[in-house]
Amino acid sequence: MNALPLTVGAYAYEHTAALFDGTVTIEGVDATFETSPLVSDTFHGMVRGDFDVAELGLTYLLRTFDLADAPFLALPVFPNRNFRHSAIFVNTASGIEKPQDLIGRTVGEFALWGHDPGVWMKGVLADEYGVTPDRCRWVIGGTNHPVPSFDWIPQPVPAGVEVRHAADGETLGAMLETGEIDALISVDVPQAVLNGSPKVARLFPDHVTVEREYYRRTGIFPMMHAVAIRKELAERPGLVRAVYRAFCEAKEIPARRYREGATKQHMAVMTPWFSALFAENRRLLGEDWWPYGVGANRGAVDTFLRYHHEQGLSERLLTSEDIFVRELLDS
């Protein structure tokens, strides 16, 4: 039987590398893997129709479910995840010392109102500190480089929330450093922080401690992206399970390398004290610290779906059964 040709878009992470170099293949598929220096370009390509299967930011995926003919379903593969308390930055002269101080302030947000880290942290700010989005003013743009409006994806903004886009040539990082905005939620670290400027700092200075405590309380390791497949392909017998299995196998290769590397104190890794960090993470997160599948991620996914709806980005409260391919709901 001839292999099914598929074009697959994904970022070149260490846990997808085996798919790109052919170490792991998708059973029954002649796959062409493509990547991009900017993962948002892969998102745009999927929305534009360039890919059959592709990594897609969760909010980009969920916004398509409000279209008249939603084109995608999700596989429970999460190539990008990160704790995001570290993603909130403040101007140090603004007087913002705790989350509640964001109320009444002007806050920047990277790329679009409701980018994936923004959805997570707006939800956390509302749930844990009473800071709902309507209590701030919002400016959208690029952090270190100007970013035009992402007009290729729906951009709903609920009534009562003030949102504008930064002017041409403006960057949110520069606006934060000068005090034109008071705070910033961004996947990108402002250049001022990287340069050691005293004018910009994280809202949570000891964010690692805060994020670890958040995980202990909630069990949530926030995912940013999933893998999407076109609906017409999702019904092909065995295809989605073959794609899912391949992504799982590719992830296991570096995971096994880290587990086995502990014996030699990870001498192949350049980061000092990495073995101690790995051991601490392993104690907290377990043997499968980057899980795929619906079962291991339902709590985190359901939380993101709730936040997405509460923030006016989804017309209805979606469920895992709505967004994932039926064949993998038992994963």
C-alpha cells in the first residue's frame, strides 16, 4: 500500500528532532517535516492551509472552533509548555509590587490579546489575586521588535475590556522601560531585562519558587501549544494514532537521554549544576515530566479552556471531548 503523503509543521525542539532527522517515522505516512525560526509562522501556515498536521498555539486552535466550519481537531501532543509566572514584567518605578497593584494599570501583551502565556496568566491573576482583564488597559504589540496585527486569526475582545495595538515602530519592551506602559505579559523576555536595566523587573522575582508551589497546589504544568490535524484527515483509520505515537517516541528519546545521563552527572550537558536541577524536577514532576495524552493533561487543558471562555476568546466553554480527536480520548 502506498504511504500517505503528509506535510507536517513543527518547531525544531529537542523532543521533535527525531521526527526531522528520520530517526522516528510515522507508520504508513510519507511525511515532509517543515519548521520556521518563528513558531508563529508555522501557526500562520497551518491556518493558511500549508500543512496537513502542525503545531498550533492553543489559543490559535481554539479560536477556529468559533468559525462556521472549524477546520481542525487537536492531538494531545504538547510540544511547548512553560510555567509563566516568569512572563510578567513591570516598570520598577510604577509602584507595582504585588499582583493586585496591576489593577487600573496599562499592561502590554505580546502579539495579540490572549496569546497563550497571556491566557494562562490572566486566568491565574483572576483566580488567585482578583485581577480580572477588565480592570486593566491593554496594549498589544511586539516585545523587542514591532509586530503587526495578526489579522489571519480571529481576535475577539469582550465588551468592557480596553485594548489597542501599539503604533507602527513601537515595541512593548521600550514602552515598559520608559514607563509608557506599567507592566507586560510576554513570551519574549524584554531586552531591558537581558541587559540588566534597573528600570524593568519581573513581578515575581523568585518566580521559580512561585511556579513550583503553583504546580504542587494545582498539578498544572501549563501547555502553550498542541498539534492540530485537518478534520478531513482525522477520520482516516489509524492515522491520528500513528502520528501521536511518533510524537511520543520522538519525545522519549531525549527524555531517556536525560534519565540515563544522570549516572554520569550529565557530562554531555553544558549547563553547570544541571544534574541537581534535573533531580529536583524529577522529584516534583515525576518520571514523565512532559506528558502527552488526554488523561495526564485533562486538568490543565480544562483550566485553559475555562480561562479562554472567561476571557471572551471562545464563544462557549469547550471541553476536551470537543477539541481532541475521538480516537485519542483514551490516551
